[in-house]
Amino acid sequence: MGRILAQVSAATFDHNFAVDARATALLIADFPGRFASDSGRIITMTSGGALGWPEEATYAAAKRAGESYTLSAALELASRGITANCVHPPPTDTGWISEGSRVAIQADGLRIALPNEVADVGAWLCSPRASGVSGNVIQMR
């Protein structure tokens, strides 16, 4: 895909930011106008991390931009009772993890999550019990 730092180009930058930053920003911006009530939940997803992601620099930067939009939304929409949080799961076995990837992930000391574990965090964030949880990047381990 050409995401290695040395291969970053306008095209790879535009592609990653269109999918992972622009889409997140536009969906968040549209959310408050779609609901008449003064409540709601915004939940976004991220990956990578604050230390960057070798060979995935543009992707990681775009995901960090999505985190920033989410945290800004939490502040801007708090007075309307809308919460906004970002979930950062570990590598999740949605069918993309090869045996080689699995070995490398586990060698790095990371756990591989199941999709339902990630979904459970999102479901909890949508529940009344999480009404006071906003403005967080929730790091699953």
C-alpha cells in the first residue's frame, strides 16, 4: 500500500486521511444534527499509538487525527449530554491475522482480542452505566 515512511506520497497520505481522519471527522460533525434529544454516544476506533507505527506511519497519523476529533467532540458536545470516546483494541482476530502475524504479535507481548470483546466495550459505552464516561481513548490490552 506504500505506507512506509520513505514511500509516503500525496496519494498515500490522501487515501489514509480520507478513510481514517476525514470520515471520522465528518461522521462526528453530522451526529449532533441527527438527534433531537440532548443525549447520545459517539464511539470511534483507533489503532497504532502515540509512539507511531513503523511501516504504517501515514495510517497511524490518520488514526491519531481521528482520536483528536473524538476528544474534541467530547468537550464540545458535553453540554448536550453527548459523550465521545475512542476504543483502542489490541490486534483483533477478524480474519486478517496469519499464523506469522500471530507469532509476531504474541512475541511483542500483545494479546489478540476477539471481535466480541471489542464489541462489549462499545456496548458498555452506550449503556446508561457509562453516562459519565467521555473524552477517553480506552486502551484495551
